[in-house]
Amino acid sequence: MRRAIELAALGRGSVSPNPMVGCVIVHEGRIIGEGWHRKYGEAHAEVNAIHSVEDKNLLPESTCYVTLEPCAHHGKTPPCADLLVSMNLKKVVIAAADSNPLVGGKGIAKMEAAGIEVVTGCLEQESRDLNVRFFHLIEKQRPYIILKWAQTADGFVARTNFDSKWISNEYSRSLVHQWRSEEDAILVGANTAEYDNPRLDVRSWSGKNPVRIVIDRKLRLKGDLKLFDGSIPTLVYNTLKSEQGENLEWVKLDENDFIPTLVADLGRRKLQSVIIEGGSAVLHAFIHAGIWDEARVFSSSVQFGEGIKAPEISGDLVSVTEVIGDELRVYRNR
């Protein structure tokens, strides 16, 4: 199952809104097939694992290890539970049951009804941790929210003129591009959009670009910003209008319940995760509302002397890593 979880992780950034899934097929203590879900809309892990088995005659005496309950419904692909039944697998070991109502025990029931021995709960927490974004959206109806910022040694995220270049080093910035490729969406506020004019894409890494989101309550941002170039789907949350454009959508929200309503809308759009990259006011808003799940904070040796203070985070510190001179601290919300 640990090998299946390793394989599942290879689909990170490519399978959303599906979960990452890995599958290993074992015959008499020897792995005879492996597979993982590579891309949304393409074959699932079980299908790829079955196809990799050279001698299909071994399958009735084999055990299938899969990180998530095989699906039992027709979606982009046929049900994987049906495939395992048709191959007459002897035993199926599942890490975690699927809390998606479309699956929710139906895959297990279908296999057991066909006479397959089914075991559940093998490395369940490890599997749920891998797919925390998927489970979060299904169970809480909102994306998994990651806060990210870089701060100076004296505790500032930008100078008084909102300039924030460059606090972290080039290696930390490359790591941020990797993170962008792994999340469904990226969010900034109007000040960051105006003063930094970011593209919010993946340039220093390979992978897909996240959906871009900007909070511009009074629609003061100019249309010539890179965010509005139409190259990537972009959402503009505001209090004035709802309108659809080319790869660009304005979404009107109530000012009195702005952040919770925004997050709920993202959940309805099936976005599993959002990385919030500033600025300070937006980060403070999510922290104040208690609507965040993870915070990634870079601290550098640079000093500004004065400027815009970094947010204060109260959560469980889960890791501290050195990134070629920068320090990366990761927190989880309690």
C-alpha cells in the first residue's frame, strides 16, 4: 500500500477534481502490475494497473492494493469496481473509503457481492492526507485553503509603497511556482494586483496554470494588468457586478459576508484548493475569519526597517525547512 500511495502522488496537479489514486497488483508476494491516475478524464489507477499485468491469468489469484475505494458509477470512465469484478480478483485491499456520495461504499458492496474479499483501512490516514484537498471539498464543501507569504527578518511583507521585491530568494520563488502547479487556484488582493502586476502563472516549473482569482471589491483595477490578459481563466470577486467575459468572470458578492461567500462559491465551482499569495489585507481577512487550513511562511535575512507588517498566524507548527538561506515554516489551522 505504501507503494500504491507513492504512485498516487505522481498524479499531483493533474487529476483534480478527481482524487490521486495508486494501485498495485500482487501475486504470491510479487508485484505484477502497477498504475496510477495520470490525468483527469483519462484511465483510473485500477485500469492502468490491470493493463500493465502481462499474464492476466494470474489475476484470479492476485490481490489488488488501491489507495481509494474503486468507483462504482459511470463518470468520465466506466466503474473501476466493475473492472475488478470482471477480472475476478481474489482480494482487494483499500486504504480509504470514498466519501463522495456517488461512491460512498457502493464500490465495496459491489465487489463483496461478487465474492471478492475486501479489506479496508490499510494506511487510511496516509491516503486521506495525500488527498486532503479532495476530501476537504467533499466533506466541507469548500476548497483547502493555503496561505503563503514571505517576510523579512524584521517582520515586513512589503515596503511602505507596497513593493515586495525581492524578499525570498530565487530557490524559494521556484518552489512557489511548483506549489502553484499543484493547486487548483491562486488568489491575490487588489493591492498586490496593482503594485506587483503579477501573472500568477507557472513559469519556473512545469505543470498547469491555476485559475487566477483577484479580490477587487470596487473594481478599481485597470484592464491592462497581466491578470486580465485572457490567457488563463480568471475570477474577479467584487461588490458591484456579475458579468462573463472571455476567460474572465466578474462575480458580485455581498460585502457583509464577503469572504465566506467567496469561499462557498469556489466550492460550488469544484475547486479543491486555493493558494493565497497576498497581500497583507487579504491574508488578514482569511486569518480573521478563521477560513484557512495551511500557512506557508518564508522568512529571509533581508531587512526593510519599516513597511507593511507581516500577518500573525496562530496554528500548529508542523515543519521548519531551510531553503538555501530562507526559512520555510508550515502551520496547520487548529
